[in-house]
Amino acid sequence: MHPHVIIIFYVFVALIGITALFVSILGTIQSRIRSYWLLIVFYGGFTLLILLSFFREYITVNTDSMTLSRAIAFELINSGVTTTFMTAIAVYYSRLLLPRANIKLDIAIIIFNVIAFILFSFPGTIVVDLKQGLARFTLPANISLVMYLAVFVYLAILGLAGSKKDRSAREQVLIWSLFVFILVGLTENSFSVISQLRNPEVDLFPASYHFIFSSLPYLFFGFVLIYYFGSYLLVSRETQT
């Protein structure tokens, strides 16, 4: 795919994502349902991850300002952002589809994801080859990637087996759209983890753009959020008139 097409696409994706976040925040404030903030943290975190990934590739491909320390910093920031939004969506999806809220499960999810982040970011976990510009992931980093993948597996199982009875049509759209998002993330991360385990070396200075497949369900889910939370704003406007 031509680099200019990718850039235009990501600008469009970012605009939709920011619009979806704005509508979601207003709708959450209007609905006064606190668990929706977890959904916003998830989508906002994924938005930031896409922007960081694109920004990193842009300055790497088009400028000479990407240093080794900055490249490693991007890896660690991405890991922290991923930990945050994966924790948020796991807690939200559990509360949404399980019969009752379970604070112990919430705490277990948080601890599990924090451990994954610590394993990835602990000093010495990523070994850098200065001459070739490569980062080699050691065993703790690979365990961390498998743990992130396990969260996706948990969410996929929960999406299939979780309770969906007595849900409105609007809630069904949200649940199944989120499930599709999770399945794409599970598929993409499965290939990524398998590739990483086979070849633990990562190029810190990519020579070209690569397409983030998760940006497609992200874009679709953005429209779903606009529809879902926009309905709260429409109801509020109708009651005022």
C-alpha cells in the first residue's frame, strides 16, 4: 500500500476515533453509568496506541531523529498503554457479561496485567543490538506477550459464553461489535506472538509503514460508540424539548 494512502487512512481513523471519544464522554456523563468510563479508557488507550505507532513509524521513515533510546521508550510506552486499555476492557466486559459484579475478579485482572507489564519493562528484559538496531526479547518479555494473549482468549470466551439475555437491541450491537473487535485483536496478536517466539528480534528502525489490521475494527467500533452514546444525547435533547 502506498505510504500516502496509509497516512490519509490513519488521519481519517484518528478523526473518527476522537469524535467517538467525545460523543462517548458526553453520553457517559449524561447516562451517569460509571462502568462506561472503562469503555472510554479502552477506546482512548487504543486511540493513543494507534497514534503512537503511526508517529513512531513516520519519524523513523521520514526523518533521522529516531534514536535507539527513543525507540526503546516507544516500546515501553506502548506496553504501558496496552496494559491500561487491556485491563479496562477486561474489567468492563466481565461486568457487562457476568451475572454479577465481582471485585475479586476485577483485582485479579488488574494484578495479572500489571505483572505482564512488569515482566516486559523490567531492566534486561529487552536486549539491544546497537550495531544492527535490533531488540531481542528475552524469556520474561515473551511470557508477558503470552499473558496479554491470554487476556484476549479470556475475553473471547467471555464474549461467547457470557449472559446476553434481556438486552436491548442497542446493547446487543455494542456487545457483539466489541466481540468482533476482540476476535480481530486475538487473531492479530496470535500471529504476532507466534512470530515473536520464532524470531525474538525486533527491528527498532522500520524502513517502511506497516498496516495495523486492528485499525479496521477500531474504526468500525468508533461508529458503534457514536451510535450507542449518541442515543443518550438524543434522548436528553428530546426530554428537554
